[in-house]
Amino acid sequence: MSEHIVGVKIYVGVFLALMVFTALTVAAAFINLGAFNAVVALTIAVIKAVLVVLFFMHVRYSSKMVMVLVIAGFFWMGIMFVLTMSDYISRVWSSYPIQ
């Protein structure tokens, strides 16, 4: 197997993109979006995770089998997020303590 050498420009570009998305995360924390707070935060987090996986973990330059496994992992994570959010949204939140 031959190694793929990634240039410094790509690493710097990905780093700057991660910093922009981190600033977006902080900015989104100060904006009240109601029920969409978690959706926005998770979307930004998934975008940052994809950047890290593709470039810093070199999945972009790996074999197709590795890419399929990574996509399957993200698909499974999406299933878990959907199940978690459906449980969170369907709960009845009471304003009085349970005795």
C-alpha cells in the first residue's frame, strides 16, 4: 500500500473550517431556537466530525471498504439520534416535582 501525503494547505483549510464551525457552535448557544437548539448543535457537530474523519483520520484517501464502514457508522449514529430525539420530544415535562 502506498501512503497518501496530504499538503499543509489542506490541513490549514480544514483547521480553519473547524474553527468557523466552533464559532458557529458558540454563536448558536446564545440564540434561543426553541426545539431546534439540539438539532442545530448536532448538525454542526456532525459536520465537524465528518471533517475530522475524512482529513485527519485519512478516510478520504482510504479504500472503499473503509469508506463503507465509516458511512455505516454514521448511519447507525443517525438512527440513534433519531430514536433519542423522538423520545425527548415525546416526553411530557411537568412543572411540579414528583412526590
